[in-house]
Amino acid sequence: MREATMIIMAAVLGNNFVLVKFLGICPFLGVSKKLDSAMGMSIAVVFVMVMSTAATWPIQNLLLEPNGIGYMQTIVFILVIAALVQLVEIAMKKFVPALHRGLGVYLPLITTNCAVLGVCVLNIDEGYGFAQSLLNSFGAGVGFLIAMFLFAGVRGRIESNDYPESFKGIASTLIAASILSLSFMGFAGMIDGIFGM
Amino acid sequence: MKDNKLAILTNGFIKENPVLVLVLGTCPTLAVSTQAINGLGMGLSTTVVLIFSNIFISSLKRVIPDKVRIPCYIVVIATFVTIVQLLLKAYFPDLDRALGIYIPLIVVNCIILGRAEMFANKNSVVDSALDGVGMGIGFTLALTAMACVRELIGSGSLFGISLTAHLIDPMAIFVLAPGGFFTFGVMIALVNKITRGKVRDKQKQGCAGCAQAAACGQAEEGGCQS
């Protein structure tokens, strides 16, 4: 239980995917303008992250490693993720159309999101077991959600302010992300403190 | 004709610099630019993948069916990324350790998929190779420049050689995550200042080159660009 809490807390706060590990910056900068689309995107990311970990972990450990073709990881993972996202979209459209209306548009975007491939590869690199991998993916997804949620609020404020012409557009967004990232650095110490690592 | 080829090659250096003007490939840019040597290594690895995937995709452009072109591109790119990954592991183990997870993530770097979609599937093999070289050098230049700034301010050294010699305390925040966002933001603002805002329209276009643009536009009206 203690270990599970630690994995989730570390993935959500201390090793926040967007603000500390720089994974999934494109959607973070692109889709964080409005709160509802930011939330839709993030929920889809949590969903796909957990699903693709559930698919890629067994493939790596039961199929690729025993046959000595672990180096095929990158190719296999990206194909599995792409196929999985397609499959989920089709299934969702057929069986849960209400959910598809909400999340459907975000699903194709996620295939080439580096946070999804990143979490799958990281789980293998860290040597996590199956349950630990799922927890870590869930935590990473929630961390993405929190970062998106906070940043959508911050961006609403930036737009209405008066700042130098050269910083208009993406430059001001990056500076704001820098300040948000600064606040997340504080969590690194906190998690070490609580769990006494 | 010769000018044309030269224009394709130099396009990526400054005029359409993938990082500073088109704002593509932000994840690796922010993540590996903590040390100049890492920035250079990442830039060159991406360049190699970019050149070969451009050549391959452009020579296969008549064979690949239009409907499944994105998965085909991804397979081609992933193959070259794996080759680069194995080569780095064998010959540059230190660099491989420093770049870590960002090496397999070259697969989802939108510069590569973007150039495949925007350039390689419409142009000849030679032009595509030149475009790959140009864009790769542009990416490497931007990455190395940013890494130099961060390494100099953050750890007081350049390419691992100490310059400030303990006279000034380095500001360690610059090699950490917030410094990455800050340096990138300031560099883009500088580019805006120098070009007097002319490139900002291209930053929006850059998004159109991204393979996700169609879905992105559905996700949010004009929401892909910031």
C-alpha cells in the first residue's frame, strides 16, 4: 500500500510528466486554452495511458524479451499504441456514443503524443511489475490532468494582460509554464520527506 | 535550378527553423538542452533519422496508399530510430545514458512526421534529402544554442569545460525544468523581436504541418496554435 501510494504520488507531483519531465508539451501548449477542451484531452490521455500500458507491458515481458528481440520495443510499442487508439475509438463509437462525443476528437491526437509512448517505455526501463506499471501510468495521466487544469486557468489570465509585443503568443505561454513548473519543483522534496527515501 | 536546391537546403537553418520559427519538437528541445553536448547529440541523432526517413518516404511515395500513409511513415521512422538507438548504445554509451528515454521518443517528434507529410511525400528524393539535412541542421543549431545558454548560466561551463571557475555562483535553476521553459520563451521572444513579429504567422502555420493538425482543429477552433 505504501509503495503504491508512493508510485502514484511521485508520478503525479514529484515527477510530473509535463512540468518536470517535459513529455506531452505539444498538447499542453496547444489544447490548454479552454478549460473544457483541456479536461477532455486530459481524461482521454489518462485512459489511453493506462490502456496502452496494459497492452505493452505484457508484450515486452512475455513476447519480446523471451525471444531476444527486446530491441524491437520502439517499433512494436508505437504500432500497438496506434492500433489500440483506433480500436478504442471504434468500440467507443459503437457502444458508448455519449462518451465518444466527449472524448472522440481527442483520441487520434493522442497516438503521436510522446507522453503515452514515454510512459510505456519508462515502465519497462524502471523495471516495474505489471501492477506497478499500471499505477505509474495512472499517476502520470493524473499528473498531466492536473498540469493542464492549472495551466488552462493561468492562460485565461495571461490573455487579458498587457505585456511586451515580442512576448505575444507562444513566448508568454512558455514563461508562464516556467513559473508553474517552478511550483512543482517543491513537491520533489516533499515526497522524499514523507516516504523517507 | 541550383538556387532552388540551395534554397531548400538553407530553408530550415533560419527562415523556417523548426524549433524557433515553426515551434515543432518542443519536448526534446526542452528536455535535453541542459548541456551543450547533449543538445548537439540529440540534434545530430534526429538529423540522421530525418534524412533517412525523408529519403525513404519520398522514394516510396507512389507505393504507399494515401489512406494508411501515417502508420507507414511511423514504421519507417521507428525503424531508423531503432537503428540510431542501437548505434548510440554501442558507440556513445555516455550520450545514450544522458539522453535516455528521449532517444526512442524521436519517433513521435513532430518535426520528422511533419516533414514527411509536408515535404517528402510531395517532392523528389534529392530535394527531400536536402530538406532533411537543412531541417536537421536547423534543429541542431537551435538545440545547441539553447543548451549553451542553459549550461553557461546553469552550471557555469560550456561543453563540459568550466568557464566561470567558481568566480560566479551558477544559477542551477537554469538546468532544471523551469529554466528550460524560461530560456525557450525568451529565445522565441527574441526571434519575434528581431523579425518584428513576422514569424508569428508561421508559428501558426507550423501547426498545420503537424500530423495531428486535422484532429487538433476539430478539438478546438484554431486551438492548435497558441
